[in-house]
Amino acid sequence: MTKEEYLSIRSTNHGKLLYDTYIDKHDAEKHGPLLDFHNFIHFLNMSGQLQRVLNDIVKEHDIKYEIVIVYDKNGQQIRVL
């Protein structure tokens, strides 16, 4: 995934971001068979870990792509660079 692709899905398509990361890090020997998109998202929802995993993935990609987030004086996000 390129930085441009990441920026385009960062705030609009969390499911794609989660699933793409899952596919990249999946090891069939350690994790078993690859889940399809629907079953993967369902598993995360049922585990109660969806938000934590999403936050970790966003943080990891922000560091990887050196993302800078600009906030206004009230703490509201203005722009992602």
C-alpha cells in the first residue's frame, strides 16, 4: 500500500485498512486459513477488539508513512499530511 492509498482509506474505509493489514501479516502456518472479509470483520466485532486493533493499525501506518495531523486550537483535526 502506498502513502496515497493509505491516506485515501485512512478515514473513510476502515474495513479495507483492517483487512489489507490482516492479509499482509497473515501466516497460514501460525494463524490457520485466511478468513474472507466478512468473517474477519465479524470475528473482530465479536472479540470486542475492533476499535483497539484499528487504532493500533492507524498508529502503525501513520508512523510508517510519516503522517502529520494538523489540529486547530480546539483540538479538532484540520488536515492530514
